[in-house]
Amino acid sequence: MNIQVVRATETWQQAGAYYVRIQGMSKQHGITLRREFDGHDGPDTKYIVLTDDEFPVATCRAYELDAESAMIGRVVVLPDYRGRGLGVRLMEEAEKWLRELGYARAVIESRDVAVDFYKRLGYAVTDPTVIRGDTFDCVRMEKSL
């Protein structure tokens, strides 16, 4: 593996983020494009893309919630690349970028099956209320940056 980190600021780089989300979420879980790509995918959204020899294999997005906090979401690693630490790498890179941008807190809405993963990264459940989505049940978690 030759993994590179891309802060996807250009359209062609963001296409890599969209590709991973379509392959790793929409196609795999039957999520329509209208549901996968929502109002938080816009010009101010920050995208991290991990590439393997320039081919996109993992992604996440981040967007501002308020002056102090940003939401990290749509954390996706292609099935063939799972179990290799790329999810951790995505989160570390997103947190680093958010710190550079001046945010003090990262917020995630973790799928219920991934809560332990995020706890290992230092996130804590801030609201135990389950967020029932169309496809997944999620829990809100936060971490000080």
C-alpha cells in the first residue's frame, strides 16, 4: 500500500471522496444518492481522501457546526481496505485539519456499531439518545481538539 493523504479542495479531488462514498456506502447499503449527498456537501465542506497509488480508497467530510465545533462524518473506507488502520488515519487527519482551522471540538454521529472505535480515539458519548436514521442508528459523540 502506498497511502497518501489529500485535503480535497479541488473538484477532481472531491470526486474521489464521492466515489468512495458511492462504492462504500450507497452501493453497499442501498442508500440513494439523494440521501447520501445532503445539504452538508457544499463549497465550505472539508474532505479528506486517502489514496492508494492515486486511487481513492477512504474518505470523510467535516463542516462547521458553530465557531468552536465541527462535525466529522461520512467516514468511509472501501471494503478491500478495511482493517488496515485507514479509519484511524482519516480521523487523525480530519482532527488535525480542524485544529489548524481553529476549532476546539470535533463532533460525530457514530453508527451504533462503531461507538467503541470512536471511544478508542478519545470520543465520548455526549447524548445517549439514539438517532434513528433511514439506514443506521447513531449516537452523538464529541472530542476536545
